[in-house]
Amino acid sequence: MGHEILGEVVEGNSGFSAGERVVVEPALGCAARGIEPPCPYCASGHYALCVNAAKGDISPGIQTGFCGDTGGGWSEGTLVAHPSQLHRVPDEVPDEAAVAIEPLACAVHAALKVTPGPDETALVIGAGSVGLFVVAALRQLTDAGRIICVAKHERQREEALRLGADEVVHPREIYGELTKALGAEVYAPELGKPVVMGGAEKVFECVGAQGTIEDATRLCAPGGEVALVGMPGARSCLDLTALWHKEVRLAGAYAYGVEEYRGEKVKSFELAMRISPEIKLATLVGPRFRLRQYREAIAAARSSGRNGHVKVVFDHRG
């Protein structure tokens, strides 16, 4: 229940026809703000990093739903989107899959930003919708030699394996079963969490909690890279010893953009559309709620892992 929006074009000289199914790319870059020439980030295809989020023809805000002039997916009325934010939904992609293209595009961006090679292990910490989509993107779009996912609940475990994980471990076992699987050694320091000698070459932190961010840096191999994909809910104070002791690189992975993929430049959303049929994306969506049931929807989203849900959505149809 983030900012993923599926809708129909209503009107305007946009190059789209009324009634066309589209998904909205929420990032409000220079094009959406009517700013010319675009900032260097928008010009290079990294429009989610736009530095003009408080300028232009619309109110300040980094994304649709965070801007007073655009409306959002939780609105009963029509929301406003610039043509540059719209992506046509192919006929073969059902509504149930299209509504989850936006978070899948975020996972695509993360997987291609910190790309594991054929001789490397990718460790995905967290198996909510973002973590599962990262597993899928790694399997579909990279040459990762091995993918391990940390998943807490049974549905998450099943989906991680279906989407391409080679192994799944429970969070309780990250300094036990997981480190053994990585061929790493664990030592107990006088203070703090265990010290891990060895680890996974690429680690994707998909929870956003202080504890799991620290786990990600500790479980990364020397000279490896950690992608922070999960959005933190609060400020944190981290023990970053592993970063200098292991020379680990820390990379943020925010939203989407234009990717370099197998010799072509292609938008994250387009790649997400391509792989959605392969991963049977529609099966990961539900339950659905009417907007007036927002209390029940929020409760379902907050307990999605325990209840076996992956992506809870609102359904405005009918």
C-alpha cells in the first residue's frame, strides 16, 4: 500500500487516448514541473533524484501523493499526472499485475544498481513485497550465481523460492544457518552483534529497520556492497564498524529511472512490465479493499506477513 497507481486516461492532449490503461510513475521530476532545461539528474534519466522538488508549476513534493496539486491513489477524485509519468499497460498484463508494477520497478532499479555476478551470492534481507520483488528482479535480470532470502513467514518463504531464491533462512538463523551457508565464521565480541568473517558479495536490505541494516553490513563479504532498499521508518544510530573493517560499500536504491541493461537504456518501469508475466505478478496482489474500508486495509497491510499477504491494494472499480 504505497504509491502504486493503476488508472485510465481521462482527458488532455497527452499523446494518450481517453480510457487507455496506464500506470503512474510517481516521481515528480523537471518534466512534470514544467522546468526547462531539466536538471542534470533528470537529463540523465535519474529523475527520481531531481533537485527541483520545490520548484516549477506545481507544489513542492517528491512524488505524486506528496504534492498538494496532484492528488494520489487514496483519492476518490481524479488525480493529475504529467504524460511523462504515464506508462501504457500491455493487453497481456492484467489489472491485478499492473497495480504492482511500481514497487516491482523499485526492485528492478535496486537489482541493477548493485548487480551480482555469476560467481557471487546475493543476500536479500526481508521478504515483504519489496524483498520478494528484489528476489524476482535478481533472478530475471541478473546473472547472480546464488540468491539467498531471509524470510520470516511461510507464504514469504514459498514465494521467495518460487521467484528464484536458491535458499531461504529464518531471521533467527542469520548468525547460524545463514553464515554456515555463506562459508563465513562468526565471533562474539565484547559488545554488540556478532562479527562475521566472510559473507555475501551483494546484500539487499529490504526492511529499513536499524537492526537489519546493521545485519546487512555485517553479513556482507569484505569488499562487497550493500544496497539499502527498504525505506526507514525512523532515524537510526548504526554501528558502521563493518564498513571500514571490511571496506564494504553502502549504496542507496531509491525509486527508479533509466537503467543500463544488456546494452540498452530502458526505464525501470518497462523492465518491470517485461518480467511481470514471468513471475506471475498478479498472484502476489490481494486482498483488495474499497477506499471506504481504509481502516481494514491498513490493518491488513500492517499484518500482511503473518496473514500470508504480499501486496494489499485498494480497488476503485465498480
